[in-house]
Amino acid sequence: MAKSREERAAELRAARKRVTLFQQPIRTVANFSVMMHRFTHWLAVYISTHPFTVRLLVPFVVLWVVLRFIPGPHVPYMDEIWLMFRLVVWWVGLGILSSVGLGTGMHSGILFLFPHVYIICTTSEECNNLNFDSRVNMWEGHLEPGQNFPCLQPSPTGTFTDNVTLWGLFLKCWFYCFLWGWGTAIGELPPYAASYAAAKSREADEEFEELQHQIESGTHDWLTSSKRWMINYLQKHGFLGVLLLSSWPNALFDLCGICCGHFLMPFWNFFIAVSIGKGVIKVTGQLAFFLFLFSKLFVESRKAALHFFAPIVERVSFGSITHSKFVHKVNEAIHKVSRGRGQAGAAAGGEEDDGRVTLATLFGYLILVLILYFVMSCFNQFAQQRQKELDDEELNKTYGKVAPSDAATNTTASSEKPPGSPYNLRTRPQKAE
């Protein structure tokens, strides 16, 4: 007896769930490659035909190339523009790398930004003013530990407090921190975008309702409970919730981006909140903290703070961390941060000087495992979406196309996007057939 369309569709749906990297790796990779090819093709066409590219970017690049190599009074201005361009790419790029490091030890703030703040502080003490160019600490001109910027006009000894103010030092450092923080915000987009696209794909399948049922059920495993809490928090607070979660060094923020994408938070709501949180609020607090640690302006305040907290730490640790040991550890930590890239090997290896793996390293690896699991699930989801298209073609070929009224009930929100939407990897919207 021939199977009905519904029975065959149920069989294909069950078989489609087995299209995973572990069970059917070849088919999964092939299907995912098709989806990625569609996206890259859309992206190339979108960028090359966008009015901004055609009317502004291409003419600007041509004009730049021409003026860059023609002698004249404009050359110093061109050099200045080129320097600022390289500066922005350097610090924004380091911020992106810091976000996508995924717990592997590549925290570019510790390796590059905070040592840069330290060098600005020490150079201001050497020059007794802020009259030096701090932009050259990048690319091939990156300074090594112990080096300072050249003083343009050194001031007499003893005039440091007259020439260097907290506000002036803050402004000298803040632009670099802002660029780096904005880069970390951009680096949070891949988890959000991938989750957004996966959510769109799930909407075109029955699995979306299954996942939603799992979240709303009484399941008490830690992963589901954590996801439920974060989702409820973000759904309740929306833009403000993302802003608050991104305004402090939050190692779990990748999971926040995943949840925002999964529940289809609008792109600009997410990106603006993350940009303000990471690019303004968080880096401003971090800069204030490191200026307090590094600047000569706060020598007495640092001593007072150490003497204030040392007895508290000694009591909390039941005497295992004495006053002198606490002061030594704090000074040692400041020294390590100030050396920055000189400690890159230990940071990347995830070990202290005595070879012991730290708790922070283990936590970083846990986050890495969670993110890799998410990436793999997205990989499988896109492959299954491609498989659904193939299954639908088989059903239409065997049983004929469904009536428009039936297809309309299966039309998804992803099909409402324009062809080639960045969060919909199809080449065209689904049609009600």
C-alpha cells in the first residue's frame, strides 16, 4: 500500500534529524556548504552593488590612491589620514580578536590595551607633560615592555602635577579604549547573527516549536535553567537588559548574544546596546581603574587602598594571606599587566609561572566548550534546513505540489525577508504553492 504524503513527510522529518556532523558528516558538510555558498554569493552581490560602495567607497579609494603618490602640500594630510586609518584598524581589530578568542587566552586588553595605558602613564611622568604622540604604538611600531613614547617638548622636573591632570590623562587614553571596546562589540555579532539565522531556519521547521516547548517546560538541568533565566531576563528588559549585561567584563556574554539572536531581537537594538555597554560604559570603568593603578597621580591613594583592604583580605583568608603577601601580590599583578605582551606566552598557555592551571583558565575552557557546542548545533541546523528543501522537492515530485491554502500555513517569518537577507540563507523567499 502506497504511503500518504503525511506519512512520507513524517519519515523524512525523522531522517532529517539524523543529518548531523556525528551521524552523517559528509551530507552535513555538503548541505552546509550549499547554504554558505548562497550567503557568500549574496554578500558579494550586496556589497558590490550597494549605493555606498558605488557612489562613495570606490571613488574615495581611487582618489586616495591618486593623491597618495602625487607630491604636493596635501601629502602631510594624507599621511595623517593614513595614520588614523591604521590606528582604527589596529585597535578595533584587537577588540574583535578579544571577543572571538572564546576563552583561549587571547584577551587583547591584557596583552595590548592596558599596557598601552601604562606606557602613556609612564611617558607622562618622563616628559612631565602630555605632549607626546601615543598613536605610534601599533603594527610594526609596537613598543616593547620598558619603552616609552618620545617626548616632543619635555617639561622641567617637578612640574608633573602642574602639567598632567586626571582629566587630561583620561582623554589621552580614552579614544584607544573606545576603539577597542567598539571592536569587542563587533566581535559579539557572529554568535548573535548565527543564532538569528538558525532561529529563522528553525521557524521553517517543526523543531522550533519543540525547542520552545523545552524552554517553557519544567526541565531543571543546569543548561536549560540558565538559558531560561537569561531568556526571561532579556525578554523582560530587552534593550536595557543587553546594555546592563554588556557593561561589565561578562565572560558569559557570548551566551547572551546567542539568546538574543535565537529570539530574534532586532539587529540595531542589540548592536547599539552592546556598543554603548562595551564601547563606552565598560571601557570607561576599566580605564579609570587602570589609571588608578598606573598613574603617579594616585600613589598615595593606592597605598591607602592597599592598607585598607589588606586586613580585610587577611581575615577572610583566615591568615593565609598576610598584609605583606597581599601587597606583594597586588604589585606583582600590576607589573604583569604593565608588561602586557611579554606575558602573552603565559596567558595563551593558560598557566601561571609555577605551571598550575588557574580556575579562570578552566572557566574559559568551559565557555569554549559551550560556544563550540552552539556552533556545531548551528552547523547541523543549516544542513538540516538544506535537507528540508531537498525533502520538499521529493514530496512535490512524488505527490504533486500542495494547495496554496495549505502552503500558506507553512510560510515562515524568514520568507518575509527580502531575497538574500543576511539572516536567511535562501536565495529567494519561499512561495506559497
